[in-house]
Amino acid sequence: WKYKIDVLKELSNRGYTSPRIRKEKILSQATMQNIRQGKGITTDTLNTICIILRCQPSDVIEVTPTDEEKIKYF
């Protein structure tokens, strides 16, 4: 899967800047780094992001199977 939006930018637009997120312990530093690098996050983190941004998971991420996953599961 991949991110459809710049998560940290959108959070910042809602007033949730990186310093605020760290100070209020909304997301861990490791989670924020994973988001920056396009790596996976937990469903709990996705839930928090969706609540803050007032959106649904499909607004944040897009699931695209790899060729290997297509062979295995399709």
C-alpha cells in the first residue's frame, strides 16, 4: 500500500504540528518517521489520523497488490 496524502502536512494544516504531536504524545517519533519514509503504520495510528483529519482510511492509504501478491491471492 501507499499513502494517498502527505499525512504530516495534512495534520499540520489541522494544527497538529510535529512538535505538538510529540509533546502531546499523539504519535511516537518512530511512527512519524515511518510515515515520512512511506512505511507501514498500525490500524490504531491510522484511526488516530482519520479522527484528526475527519476522514476515512481510504482517504489516507491506497492498497495496491504487488505482482507476487496477485499471483498468491488472485
